[in-house]
Amino acid sequence: MRSRRSMPVLVMTLVLCTALLPLGACDNAGTEPAADVGGPAEMAADAITVSATAAALSDDEPPPAATSDGLLATVRARGTLRCGVQNELPGFGFLSPEGEYQGFDIDFCRAVAAAVLGDAEAVEFLPLTSQQRFTALQTGEVDVLIRNTTWTLSRDTTNGLDFGPTTFYDGQGMMVRSDLGVSELAGLGGASICVGAGTTTEKNLGDAMRSVGAEFTPVVLEDTAQVFSAYDEGRCDAVTSDKSQLAAQQTTLADPAAHVVLDVTMSKEPLGPAVLQGDAQWADVVNWVVFGIIAAEEFGITSTNIDEFMASEDPEIRRLLGLEDALGEGLGLANDFLVGTIRSVGNYGEIYDRNLGPDTTLDIPRGVNNLWTQGGLLYSPPFR
Amino acid sequence: MTARWLRDERVLAALVQLVVAAVVAAVGMWLVLGVLADLRARGIAPGFSFLGQTAGFGIGEGLAFQPTDSYGRALAVGLANTLRVAVAGIALATALGFVVALARLSHNPLLEGLARAFIDAMRNTPLSIQLVLWIGLLRTLPPITQAMALFPAAAATATAPDPPTAWLLLSLKGAAIAWPRPLPGAGGWLAAAAGAVAAGIAVRRWRSHVRDRTGAPAHHGVWTVAVLASSAALAWAVLGPPAAWDLPRVEGPFRYAGGYVTTPEFAALLFGLVVYTGAFIAEVVRSGIQSVGIGQREAARALGLTEGTVLRLVVLPQALRVIVPPMTNQYLNLTKNSSLAIIIGFPDLFSVGQTVGNQTGQVVAVVAIVMAVYLGISLLTSLVLNAYGRSVRLIER
């Protein structure tokens, strides 16, 4: 009989519709705060409210940030810091052939671990592609993301992240083969350009080429190594990324001298650490560890001479090193949280020189990545 | 004494179904609302309104797409790319599968050995590795400035373009094939084609009528070809050619001009999928052919039919009943496996969806959309094939 056969189909359709109704009705309109996920009664009430108010509400209310358990306590209990990093970018995040993570961002991970856990080696590094990095942070797989991530408005809001102070002021650039004889973006009309998926460079590439009126074909690949190997093999005529990435990856190409980074800056790319929104204490911890490292360079404190500074009479230095005024307690850390950090990882200048300085293959000039007293943009708020 | 209607079997069954449905709906709603609450707690406002926002990124191939178009259009372009690969892949994989299956069943030991080796190699290695191998192979082609010209066309003359063109150009940037470009008179040709089809049907009817009346052979094929050829000649004489060949050439240091260009990513994905699924389809076809009783083949041979005719008229029609359900599986597998395009850089639905999800933060919504689309495509494919399977099913009396 027709009714017997179509009954299960009808039932299943009904079930699917009721289950998906809330998803469809809720459309960026503000709803009642759903801070705590309650029982079925609250679920049902929530669903009814959602459906009822979806049409009634006119403008968007920002979703309220719920407080979480406190990532600081979680990290302390776990005993290691989970850091989301790059593993394919020489100078910033790189897995050496000996199996050691090295790089500018890696050192900042170690600095946070030293400040929170007292041990710069108590870090679990999770290599992430540019596609995975935000999801890993959003799901709590990593505690902090220090992976040459650009600070943008949309990432601060719709992606639900909070950014720490910028550790590296970068800009987007373009690398081409020298023998093409191209010196500016307009010369790349009709070219294929390799770019990494899910990055700000993808967006900026479209904007920049549009502004010079050049057509192009993007070749979008998932991870950094693939992007640059496709460029090296000749699949694309140019590759675009942050200028620091281009300089770093140029050293890994088959013939580094045959390529040139154009003297064009396509966008601002302030790179820095990112944490999940909603945990103000954890964000403060990460922020002030970075500021402390910058301030240490300002005062001339290095990993080698820190013991001399422990006997200093300067009140600012004494506060920075936790000898006065108990500033660490406000963050939930020991007062001398920066002492161990600076001793093991060094100040900003040491971190920079170790990974990007003149003794390395990258040799990126400091430019604006210098202290404000030296004409750069690094400026730490006062420790008091 | 319980009421009579409560003791009715059908009522009880319906009640149980209702309770189960309510429980499933409740669990589903709890999951969905939980996800929504979690998203809101992380400061990500859930919803689908992001689909109207400007995308801001470009897509390497497919329908025309500007960075000023919306995210929704980006997903549509990705879907078009997926469908392009899926349809071409299904057609080619089926053809390859049939050929390899027949080779596998042949009595020639070399042919059978080759077919067996091909099937074993392709079935037992992961598709992702095969795709990486294909793209690696295609990256060994020369750069576009030194593109390989196969079947060269006329050499450079005073009127022909310089450098000389060819019917097929191969390079790192892909393949460019000569493609017909419709001339202004093409509309008339469409009308002529419609007329030719109508005439062909009429002629076939007449020939069947003649065969039924007089018993003379119908020669359907010959007459149909004659009708189509004469209509084409007539249209050519009256309207002129319908299209001109658009030969490809290399323009500037960067790209092709003219012809139909396929990127190496599309080619690698297509070849990888076709070869991989073709091996599976070959086994399905082989099992179908071997399911037809040997008595059928022997009887047909005893009647004096050649091997080819036996295969075409006796074995394959019966084998199709067995082949169609597992073939549906392979088609669905091919469609879903096309989502591996992300590892070689082909902008299919999943790859574009990843970018959209990453740039908007709405990963859950995008994944829901992508899964719903794949589900829709799969349901449609199985619907069509199940209908076909029902039409060739053996009806036991």
C-alpha cells in the first residue's frame, strides 16, 4: 500500500526539517544570550525564541562573549603549552633536519611557555596549514597561534580571535624570475600567480592587481611548500606572499639568484600571536610577555647580562624583573615571570638576530621592526 | 480490557514510529542548538548572510568570476568545476572500464596480463598519491614560451599569425586545443540540424514500415547516415560553414590565446580519477559479464554469431542488470573523490569552500553547504541510475 511505504519517508523529512529549523531561522540577527548550554527545556525555549524573534529583530547585536574556564589554569594543569606554528618557513617556523623547531615565532612560543610554566622547553608544537590554523584555535586544539598570522578586522571579529601585539611588521610582496624583466605589478598582465589558500595574500592579490588594471590567473595551493615548489617548477610566473616569507623561501629554491622580489609593497601585514576571544586573562598574559621582551631590548637587558640588571636601582627595570610592585600577580603569573623568559629566550633583538639577522641566510634588515627610539614601530606600554 | 484500536498492529507501529521520530528530532535539535551556542560563545555569529558578501579572492579556472563577486557565486563556480570533472570523469571512466574489462577477459595472455596489472596497480594505491604523481608528471612539461606544438598548422606567412600555431599546444600552463568558434550563420545551422533530425526519424519509420511490409532489410544505419550527410551538405551549400577553427597560440610570455585551454590541475584530476575509478569499473563490468551463464554464449555461437555480436546482443544486455548497482557506487565514489582536488590546486567546491570558511570564520555553515551539495549530487546520480536499473531489470514471472 502506498501509505505504508511513504510513511517512513514522511517521518524522516519531518524530523530533518525540525532539526534544521533553528539553523535556518537564525540569520545573524541577535537572539537571547545563550551563555550557558542548558538542558532540553532551555534548548526548546531557545529554539522557540529563535524562530519567533528572527523576523521581529531588525538590527544586529554583537554576540556576547562568554567567559571560559581560564586557559591559564588549563595550561598550568597540563604542564605544557600547545602552540600552533609553521613548520615550512625558514626563519619564522621551521623544522630542522635534526627534528628541532626553530624560528622567530617558535622563540615567542618558548617565551610564553617560560613565563607561564617556568620552562622554555615545555611546549608542544602543532604544525598547521593556513587553512587549519583558525579552526585549530577555535576548537581549543592549540592555546596560542604564533604562525605569521596577519592582524585584520575580520579575523578579530568574525573569526573570533584576539590578537597580541605585532611582533613583525611586514608587507605583501611579489617574487618573479629575474629573466622576465618585470619590475612592477602592471608587467604581470595575464600571468599565473601562485598563492597560498586561506591567506590574506589571496584577498590582497585580487585587490592589488585590480588597482593596476592587470588580469591574472591565481593558482591556489594548500600549503606553503606546495606553493613555492609549484613556482619553482615553473607552473606559475610569480608567487606572492609576505615579503619575509618570500625572502625566507627564496633560500630554498633551486636557484635563489634567478629570482627577484619586486620592490612593491601590496599591503600592510602586521604579524603577531593570536588567542581565542573571550579569555581576557590569557590574552593579557600573552600580550605582556611580548611587551616584556620588547621592553627588555629597550632597557638593554639581554640573556647574558640579566644577572647584572637584577642588582639595578632603576625602578622601571626593577618592576619589569619583578623585584618591586608585584605586577606579575595581576596577570596570574609569578612576579619574576620575565626573568626566566629573558634568560632562556633573550630580548626582542636577540630573537630577531638569531632567526632573521645578518648572520643568518635570510638577513632581513630590521627596518620598522625596531624600537621606537631607533625609528621603528616597536613600543611597549610601561610596566607599572 | 484495552481499547480495540490500541491492540491494532498498525496503530502500535505508527505510535512507535512517532516516538522514535520525536526522540531523533530532539537529539538533532539539541546537537544543532549546542553548535549554535558554542559558535556564539566564541564570538562567531552563525548564519548564512555571509554568502552575499564580497569574496575578494580570485578563482583560477571555471566560470567567469571577479574578486568583486559574492561568496555565494564563488561556491557556485566551485560547484560548476566539480560537476565538470565529475561528468567528464564518469564518461571517460566508464569507457576505460569497459575496455579494460574486455581486455581482462580476453584469451590473449599479454592483453590479459596487462589489464590485470593495470587493475591491481590502480586499485591498490591511494588516490591522493596517484593525483600527486599525475600533477608531478604534468609539471615536467616545458614552460609556455617553449610550448610543445603537436600537429602544427600552417607555417608563419604574411597573413598567418607569428609564431606559427598548432592544433594542440602543451606546456606547464596546460593544454590548448583548437576549438570550433561559431560563425554568424550558426543560428541557421541549428534549424537545419532540427530539420535533419526530424527527417532522420521519418526515414527510420519509413524503413521499418518497409521491412514490416515486405521483409526487406531496413538498413536503418545506412539510411540515417545518408539523411544526415545530405542535410549537412545542403546546409553547407546554402549557409556556408557553421564554425571556424580557433587555433591556439602563445601570446606574450604568460598565456595562451584562442582555442580551448585546460589547466594541468584539471587534467591531473581528470586522469587520476578516470584511471582509478576505471580500474574499479573494469572489475564491476567483468563480474557482470561473467555472471551471464556460459550456456548463453555457447548457444549464441552455435547460432553462428561472431564474438563481437554475441557480446553486443546477448551478453551485455543481460550483464547490465548485474553491472548497474555497483556502477552507481563507482559513480558516486568518483564524484566524492573529486574533492581531493584541493591537494593539487584545482578550485573545486570543497577547495573554494575551505577558502570561504577560512575568510569568514563560518566553517560550520560552509561545511554544511558543501555536504548538502555533495549529498544532492549523489542522490540525483543514484536516482537516475536506479531508474535505469529498474528499466533493465529482469522481471520474474
